[in-house]
Amino acid sequence: MGLARKYQICVDETPYYHVVSRCVRRAFLCGDDHTTGRSFEHRRKWVVDRMKFLAKLFALDICAYAIMSNHFHIVLKVNSTQDWSDKRVLMTWAGLFDLPLLCERYVRGDQMSNPELEFVIIKADEYRKRLMDISWFMKTLNEYIARRANIEDGCTGHFWESRFKSQALLDERALLTCMAYVDLNPIRAAMAKTPEQSDYTSIQDRINNENTRLIGFGKGDKDLPFSLSGYLELVDYSGRAILENKRGYTPENLPSILDRLGLNPDTWMDELKGFKSVGFSAVGTVDQLKDFCRQVGKKFALGLRLKTVLE
């Protein structure tokens, strides 16, 4: 039995999380149905478009993603909505769901009694929490895709596993490892040979588009703590080393990101090869995993341990 979601997500400990959702239908999420000969590759775009639309509304940034045949990965950064005004919260929530009548009146600027205002404040507080909640983000993503797929397939029933998987990424190294792992999924699955050929991944998105709607690299406090050029070089280097059927090589000049984070290339490859997206609720060093357990109120949580000291 998996851990309850409240024991897997603790934004006070880390804002970064890796989530995975898997399709349970025979034709998969975007694969080919060999029985009927139908292709569902177009559904990959459904997921990317919906994911980016939701990221504009929720207080969540997309760090990395990969849309595979029967599952998808997203790395998210959770931001705070505490400084959002009640009106902003209500108008944002209205982009997802219908508002109660009293909330609609408040947004219009109608005169309201104190009891009515108290109701609006309570609802705004509820929506404010939901707009920085990964579970609500995944609910509005997966339900939308499931409805469209069910209409297309002419059927009803489950499209996704009942619960998505999540991992807390407890430091910059865990974040970097996970992002590279996600972006390299098509290469590991022999669906592509290079990052730029990896369709429906964040790394291809960053290479091809200036306005990706993804969180930026190294421009400010709200960006990822790496350079984009260093990350691209690192993923390309890692992809070459991982593929057994491709003769890669170690570049003469190692990416600057390795030096900046104090990573040894050989140890980095061991960590990347050992990264797993299933069965681990958090990723970090031993001390970080212990702290995370204390924060979420668990004596023990299964975590993927990264080495504290790299030689």
C-alpha cells in the first residue's frame, strides 16, 4: 500500500516534486492499438496542452516533462498563493470551475452583507490552497484527458491508475537528477537517439521554442538553479553514456554544471542509472530523508538515497 499523499508532499521541506501517472487501457495513452490498427499518438499533444494551460492557473511551475506511450512524467515546483488577493484567487478558480453565486457577485463588485462576505472569504481560502495543490493539478489534468479519451474510444471506465505517484526532490542534485531522468525517457526506451529528437519532452520543447511556458534557467530567484546550456550539455552527455547500443564518448570539456554542483561524472552516471520513479516517496541524502520524515510526521518513508560525499 502506498503512502497517503499528505506523507509524500510537504512544501515546507521542498517545493520540487516528480509525479508519474500511468494509463491502464489496452491502447495505452498514446500508443498504437494493434487489434484495430488505430494510432493514438495525437493524445500526447492533449496532455502537453492541458498541462501548460493548468500551469498558467495553478501556482505551479513545470520544470520537466516527458509524455510516453502509457504514462507521463512531470517535475513540478510548488509556489505560494498566500499573497494572492481573494479576487485574484476567485477569478483564477473560475478558469477551472464554476463559482458559487456569492463569489461571482463579489468578483463583479456587488454590494454584499457581512455574512455573505464571510462565505466568500472562506471559499477563497479553500481555492487558494487548491491552487498550490499538486493533487488538484493532477485531478484537473487527468480527468480532462480521460473524458476526451473515453469520448474518442466510445467507452466509459478508468483510463488512469487510481493514484498518481509522487516523489519529493530534497535538494538541487535530486532535482537535476530527476529532470535528466525524465528528459532521457524516450532515449532509454529507444524511441529517440538524441534529446532534440525526443518528441513531447521538456528538453525538446526548450530547444525548439523560446516561449515554452516552462520555468526558466538561472535568470532569477524564481528560476531553476542551473544554466540552460549546461543542462542541455549534461543531458546530451548522459544520454550518450546510458545507451548501450550507441557508441558515445565523454566530452573533453565537462559541462560546467558538474563542477558547479561538485559532481564527479562517473558517480553522476551511477546515480542517474540508479534513479527510479516507482516505489520511492522522496529523493535526497540520508540526513535529508530523515528530516523529510520528521516534517511529514512519519517514522519511516521509502526514499531513494543519494550519496552525501562525492569523491
